[in-house]
Amino acid sequence: MKPLDKRVAVITGGSQGIGRAIARAYRAAGAHVVIAARKPEGLAAARADLLGLDADGDVHTVVANAGEPDQAQRCVEETMERFGRVDILVNNAATNPYYGDLIDLDLPRAEKTVRVNQYGMIAWTRCAWKASMAEHGGAVINIASVGGLIVDPHIGYYNATKAAMMHMTRQLAYELGPKARVNAIAPGLIKTELARAVWEAREAILTAKLPLRRLGTPEDVADAALFLASDASSWITGQTLVIDGGALALPIGVEE
């Protein structure tokens, strides 16, 4: 039997990058996968990719904005109609509409960031909990960021929402236990297409001081998400797993 045999996983932001890698790992592990994202064309491409795997499990797509609670509800309702349960929820979708000093942040972009990164996580978790997990149990995995543990000169507010996600992970682990386990993953810089402008030209510099001498891949995060969704982590809840190639282990004063 595969680690996630016949379980049902809902993944927000599942059409590309980390979300798609998690969907691939879950499907290879035997799960039925529901991927939600804003753009239909991205979902169609992701579904074709996932169906091309030699793996068990169905693939369903739902057009949904992670920051809209009514769309979260619709996605979970579709999942229940199709599969009858929600065993795993991955809160992966995030947004970062502001780049600059925290002191100059405007309210509209602050509200958008919180709506997706913080409240979206609560809304999707609530929908999955009420529809299925309160009765049958389950696992929630929140994709945070190592940025929530450090100070950054340009994306301070995004990082603040990720720090809040880690705290809410602990809070929800307390509130939803023992039925559901709630954990988070805090990736460092991952080589996704969306982050290409950040890492491509500076990869050699960025990796030179890392203990593992490489940047992370979406598959690195997916492997951790598979572990946290499986019975192999059955006594782990309320934790944040940092996946950063050892960046936080660097001594103070070591530069990139």
C-alpha cells in the first residue's frame, strides 16, 4: 500500500511551482488530488502533467482564489461531492504585492497580503475541518517561509504574514487535535519559475556559503509535505519544518 493510498488532498496554488510538485508527490503516493488556482489555463496544464504520471489516484481542478472564503467553500464542496472526504489540506497559495520598506506600506496591499496569506489559511482550514476532518481526522500542511524567521530589507510585510502563519499553525494544532494534525513548512529560496528573477543570475553567489551548496527545488518541499501528510509523522503537530539548505545555520557575519 502506498503512503497516501486513496486519501484525498486539496492543494491551493496547485497549478505550478511548489504546489504542483506537492500534487505530483501525493499522486505518486496514491492520493486523489484536488488542485485549486486562479487561472484555468494553468490548472489545465497541471492536470495534464499529473495525469501523465504512471500513478494511481484521480485529479480534479477547481478555479478558486485562496483569498476568497466563498471560493474555498465551493472547492471543498466539490471535493466532497466527488470524493466524499478531505484527508489532507495544503495551504500553499500566497501573494506578495508589495516590495519595499515596511514603514511605507499602503493599506490596500497590506489587506491583500493578509487576506491571502493569513485569513485564506484559516478559511480553507475551517472549510476542510467542518466538511470532513472534524469527523474523520486529517492533516493540514501550511507552506510558510524561512522569511518569517528573519529580517529582510524588502519583503518585511510578506514575512510578517508568514511568521503569523507559523504561529497560527501552533494555535490550530491545539484547537483541532487530536482529530487533525497541523504543521508548517518554511522553505528558503526555492528554484521556481516565479522566483527565477531572484535566483538565476546570482545562484553561484547565493549557494557558495550554504552548508549544502545548492538552492532548494520544489521537490525538496514536496518530499517534506509528503512526510507531514503521511502516517510517518503521526505524532508530529504544531511544528514548522525549515527547509533552507542550512541558511539559518550560518554564523553571524557570514555574507552571501
